[in-house]
Amino acid sequence: MPEKKLTIIATKGTLDWAYPPFILASTAAALGYQATMFFTFYGLQLLRRDLDLKVSPLGNPGMPMPMGMDKWFPVLGTAVPGMQAVMTSMMKQKIRNKGVASVEDLRSLCIDADVRLIGCQMTIDLFDMKRSDFIDEIELGGAATYFQYAGESDISLFI
């Protein structure tokens, strides 16, 4: 039976958006899939050596607010200076309290499971990033590289 293939394109670089692609890729690898992740635009933040990911409650109406804040705290309040830091701290605490793996741990799981991690060269050039900003385990490629893997995949996800 041929090996199943999964391709994920990750375009978001916040703490809350880091979890879905790494969870899905590591799970797929554990189930025997050949998994490839392509990181472009803000998703490249997930491949940095030093992760400093934040949560942005602004513009995220689906985000459950602590202490019933969604009932009494106006959405505009999420734009108040310092609110991103508060919400990021609260999310990190919740992750620790619930025993959820860190993004770094999930990323390491993917690396250990031979998930192919590809950073978008065009985005790196566009934002004047350096290869040294990123973990050693990544490859660099462009849109054609993504299509090479996505075209052969059984499942292709845009996150």
C-alpha cells in the first residue's frame, strides 16, 4: 500500500495559529503519512530559532475570553495598548495549566518524525530575513516547491 501524503501551507505566525499545523503534521506523521509543511509570509515566524509568539485577540471573534469577558468587555477594548501582552500571558498560562505541549515541543516532534519543513524563499527575501534567523532543519523553496508536494498529496491543508 503506498504511503499517504499530507501537505500543509502555514501562513499565520501567532501563538494560537502555531498549534494547528504542528499538531496536524505530527499526528499525520505518527499515523504513517509523509508530511510536508510549507511556511510562507507570517507563517515563517514558526520556523525562527527563537520563538516569541503572541496572541492577538483583536479581530479574532472566535477567541474564548477568560472570566466571561466576551459578555462584558467590548471588542474595541482588545485594541487597548498592552492587551496583546495580557492575552498572550493568559494563553501561555492556560497552555501550561492544561499540560499542552509547547510550540517548540511540537515543532521538535515534527522534526524527529521527519516532517519536511520548507520556508518560503520569496518571503524571506521580501522581508529581508536571513537564513540564520531560522532553525537548521528547514529547507528553502518557492511556490513551485509547494506545488510539487501538494500535487502529490492525498490531503492538502491551508492554515
